[in-house]
Amino acid sequence: MLLIGACSSPDAEPGADDAAPAAEDGNQAEHGASSDGLRFVGPDPDALLNAEQPAALSFEVEADQPEQLEALVVLLDGQPVTDGFEVDGTRLRYTPDDLPDGPRTVSITAAENEGDDEVMHHEWRFEVKATPPVLELDEPSGPVVADQPVTVTGVTEPAATVEIGAAEVTVDDDGGFTLVLDTVDPLLTVVATDAAGNTEQIERELVVLPSRVEVDEVRTVHVTFWAWASPQLREPILELIDRGAINAVQLDLKDEGGQIGYASQVELAEQIGATTTAIDLEAAVAELHELGVAVVGRIVAFADPRLAAWAWESGERDMVIQLTDGSDYYRGSYAGFSNYVHPDVIAYNLDLAEEAAAAGVDHILWDYIRRPEGQSNYTVPGLETSPEAAIADFTRQADERLAPYGVQHGASVYGIAADRPEQIGQDIPAMAEHLDYVAPMIYPSHWGPGEYGVADPNRQPYDIVRATLEVWQETVADRRARVVPWLEDTSYRAWDRPHQVREQWRGTLDQGIDEWLMWNPGSSYTTSVYEPRS
């Protein structure tokens, strides 16, 4: 009678589990012979078997005579089974199948007659651990900066070993590990190996940036790429940086004309002739980062006359917003609006944003992510929802695309959009779920009399700024985005520019906001009123 199962018996022969020379498969060892001439081959005593080894695991009994095998009982963990063994002459071979993790015992016993006490001939005790070790990587969780140390942290099983690249890392009692790499390959490989030899591996593609400056509160001025290319206009901006008056530069990447200020490698940008060589973007970012200020890259998204004209002439007319009769594309106030729901238009803007993020730009600031003025005289091909929903969905897509780069991204929005979303297609609460900040354009010169209870906004810059920001903060309350307002330092309707600028700052601070973006279309500012900040 042959059965397969397991048991533990006090009758086991002394020394039966003593290690003997390993058999050919490397996991088997002969463990002596009993007094009745049976010889046993199996795993080493207290062997720990990994995921690969159980497939080659076997237990063998060799006898002098075939009849010696007839009275043997084979037990696995105390439960007899009838599969997995074979007898060939004087050899019995048992090969278990699908052993679960945990301690296991295989016993060879004999019974002369049914009901007799079993007599232990041999027993193997071993453990199976086929489950790979837990491996979690905590850091780096975002982009890394080239030529700077990178800290790698994670957790695995306490008894495991960890290799990060070619380096072996010590694991603490809780399974935690930390390694600081002087430099890092874009493909980070971490391998954990447990005591049984099972492995778990994580490969993470890292985004490597040339440099990065982070600021908690943004205080910046608008700079066109042509202004940055002009020493006459650039030097006053550098003076503001040197005085500590601003901690960031809002640098245009794509402007209202659809021009790109650098030699973009985005295919559509080259195809439509949108690129310029006004600035070397990577050099500009490096220079500003060296000065310790962040770069806010402004991308005018959908007001794009260059793209609109090319699309119409090239037969890609669904890429632009059209007149209702289909006779021409809609120009409006900005000579051509691209279609904010067309996938190629969306991809074009996101490609530019990703290119800038990869160059080290710290923030992406979207502008003109809205529908054009009026709706009765144009049509939007492919629009299946409201303009507000479509624009909010664009911010979601942008957020997903930019996430690997760890940049912040905000949106310049109309000052009226907080309580009049349909008027321009900007649902601020919905957009605020996907943005780090919203930047309402609350220029005092642009408000009409009586807005938000202010009789003459242009003559009451403090009052209109404070009143509008109160509404804006209520609008984004409990959402991801914060409010970073656009203020103005322009000659338009100016009656005392220094006083008007100071009053706007005062109204912002009195609403608990110490961040701002300052607008001047020509990038020329009244620098004398910009005071150093800590």
C-alpha cells in the first residue's frame, strides 16, 4: 500500500535528518539508510525552497527488494494523497505538485496491517516560499535634477537584500532601505531578493530635468520672448531679480500671434512655421535658475492665428472655429481661434508644454483656454458638450501630461468667470480641480462702474482688487487650485501708476494672498515701486 501525505512521529530514527552529500539537482541530499535497508533522498534538512525549486522537488526511497516498498505509506503534512508518485522496481519517487507557502513535512512510514500504529522510517522537514518579496519604491516620486544627488527610498521584507543598480543596500529591521546616488540613470532598477532567493524588481523611468527652482509663492512680471531677447528690456527685469523684488519670471513660450519664442522641436510647430529663434529656451532657463528664480512659461493655447490660417489653407478646417455658414474661419478679436476640442490642437499645446517642462520650465501658465467672444456667429466642429466642460477637460488632460515633470500649472482666466462661467466658457470650480492655481485677470482699468459694488474701479484699485479676490477665493474653496491674481502695471487709463500698483498689492495682501503676476504688454515696468521681499 502506497499513500502520500505527512506526519510527525516520535518514532523517527535518531540522525535521520542529518545532511548528506547533495544529489544531482542541487536540492536533494541522501539522508542515510535505515536498519531494514531503505535509503532516502530528498531536500536538505530545514531547506527553504523558492518559487523555482518546488518544480524539481522529489522524495525517493530506494530498497534492496521491490517488496520492501509495498508496505510503505507516504504522507504529506499528515494528509494522505494518491497522486504524484511512481514505483520503478526498487525505487519509489514522490513528486508533489503545487505546494503552498509555509512549513511542510513529508514522512515515510510503514504499517504491517490496517489499524496498526505507523512506524516512522524517515521524515523531511522543509519550507516553501514561492511568493516574491514585497517591494515598494517611495522616492524618487517625481522628476530628478541632472548632476544632483538622488535619494532612493522604499520598503521590502526585513530579511531581504536590495540592489539598486550595482549597489547593494542594507535593509533595516522594518524592511526600509535608503540609498543616495551621486548620479542616476534615467532607468532606475531596484531588485529585492528574499531569504529563499525569490526576487521582485521595479523599473522606473525617471524624468531628468536640467535644473529646477521651486517657490512657494509666485511674484513675477510678464516678459515676452522678444523682451527677453532685448538687453534694454531684460536688464530692468534682472534688476528686479537682483533686488529680490520678484522670485520668478513669466516668460512667454507661445504668444497671441501663435508664434513660439524658441526653436521648438514639436512637429506641428515646425510644419506651420510657428517657431522663432528669439531666445534659446534652455539657456534662458539655466540663466534664471542660476539667479535662483523660477520660470513660469506662458502658453497662449487657443487664440492662435498662425495655426488657424495654416489649418484653413491646408484643408484641416476642423482644427479651427468656423463661421456658421462654413465660408471661413472665425477670427474674432485675435485673428483666428483654434478648435479647443480638436485632438490635434489639444496635442499641439500639450506637446509644447511637455517640451518646456523637459527643458526645466517650472510652471506652465495657460492663457486663452476659453471660447471666443460671442457664439451666434460661429460653430465649433466636434463640440458635443458645453464649452465650459470642454475647457475644464483640457485642464485635466494637461494635468495628466505634465504630472511626470512635477511642474505646477495654472490658467489665466477672465475676472468675471468666477460668477459668470458661461460668458467666456470657463467653469472655475471644475478647472480648479486640475490646476495648481487660477490667475484671474482683475485689472482695475478693465472693470465697468459698479462692478462688485465698486463705483469707479479704475480710481479705486484697492477696493476692486479686494472685492474680486474675495469672490475668487470663495469660488475655489476646498479645491486644489489657489488664487494667484494678474495685476496691472500699465499706462492704460493710468492716472498714478506707482500708486495704482501699490494699491493693487495692498488689496491682494488684505485678502491673505501674497502672490501675483504683473502685466505689462510691452514688459516695461515702474521698477522703482517694486520693493525687496524676504
